[in-house]
Amino acid sequence: MDILLPSIDINTFLAFLYGLLTGNVGNALDHKEETVGILKDAYLTFSFVSTCVSIFLLIGICYSLVRLFQIRKQELLEMHAAEHNYWHKSHAEDDHSHAPGYMKWQQVQSQVSSQNPHQWRLAILEADIILDELVYEHFASYGDTLGERLKRVDRSDFSAIDKAWEAHRIRNAIAHEGSSFELSERELRHILNLYEEVFNEFHYI
């Protein structure tokens, strides 16, 4: 069965195109040069617009690729930094965990989080026990008590001795006055910092 295709009259098509582009109705063949000029201008305009769009899209693609590379590089740097910090922190904690007074100092720190002044006083008493152990370990021959040993220690062997004395005096006041000893959270932090500086000098925690 033969299929009949509709025939296209080129003159009719050109006339339609001419009328569409110019708004005038007439024979396109009578205005051949004008029609060709219009088509040429339309083609140049389309080419210019499409070229600008293509350049714009190409620039956008290049910019996206560069930004993607920068973001990926930054992510890798942050990931490596986080991994380094994690292992460094883990190793540092492992090193401290082998210190003689580390576990006892952690127990003292746990008392600090409480809002109970009784726990604060107890934390200072326990910190002084650690101080006594430290001084005994290094200066056992200097006396029978912590106070006697501290009096005989040379400053060249114990640079933080003044801080040890200050903290120890507060401990003695707490031991004698008990619950009547007024202690603020700020004072608690200051006293424990004194103990901590002493312990750090001897790498005891």
C-alpha cells in the first residue's frame, strides 16, 4: 500500500516565512535578497547567542570542577588532621594513664563535678594524699610527715614547692574545721590547680 506524503510548495513556505519574519504578506521570491538577508541575520543572531550560552556553560563547568577539587582537597586535609589529633590524643592519654597518680587524680576530678561542698572538701583531702605519696616517693628521707619533708626540700629540687605549701595549708584547715570551712567553687578550682601544677612537675599524673 503506497503512503502519500503531503507535498510542500516551496513558494508557499517561503511566503509564510517571509511574512513571519517581516510581518508583511507577499511573494517571498519578489524579495529574495531581503529574505536571504533576514535569514542570514537570524542565523548570525542565533549563532552569537548560542556561542555566548555555550561559553557561559563552559565557564560554569570549569568553575564547578575547580570548586569540587578544592572542596575535596579541604575534606582530605580535615580528615587527616582529625585522624592525627585522634591518635595524638589517644597516645597522650595512654602515656598519662601509666603515671603513678593518674587514676587517683581522675577520682579527684570526678568529685569536682558535684555541686555538694562536702564532695569539694573531700576532693582536696584526696589530692593532698596524692601529694603526700609524691613527696614521700622523692624525698622520703626528709622527714616522717608531709610537712616535715616540705620544710627540708630544696627549691632547686622542687620548683613548685610554694604551691604545694599553699594547697597543703588549705587541706589542714579543712581537716581541722570540717564542714564549717567555707569553700567556693572558684577557690576549689584554684586549689586543685595548685596540686595539678605540682603533680605535673614530677609527671605524677
